Amino acid sequence: MSRYERLARQPALPTVFAYEVIFRIPVRDLFAGLYQKVERATLARARLLAYKLAKEKARPATPRKLAVLESLSSGLVGPQLERR
């Protein structure tokens, strides 16, 4: 477990869920450092994709895609995001 806490190793998905069951703590809290690293990378990638998409010629799905990417920045994700 300490290797995972120090980000020296990344746990396999079944291991992640096993720790959540054992400790009864959400995965994002158990592996907070790894979660924050992934969160920052995901948000940076979303901003880059939104920037590139906004520069391209608009297609019918472009507004929907931009809305999803922009919702990541506002914290509105998952089931809260209305499907269009």
C-alpha cells in the first residue's frame, strides 16, 4: 500500500476496488495523490481539446462536444450533465 501512496506504483483496478471494500473509503480518497494527478491531466486535455475543437469548422455535433468539455471546467460532469 505504501508504494501506491507514494505514487511509486500504480495499482491494478481490482486492487483499487479491493482497498475501497476493505477500508470503506472512496477510491479517490484512498489514492488522493494519484487521483489529483489524473484529474489535472484530464482537465488539461479537455481544455486542449476544447481549444482545438473551437478552431475547427463547426459540425452539427460541435456545440454538444464543446458543452461537455466546458462542463469539466465548471465541475458539472456525469449524470448531472444533460444529454442533448
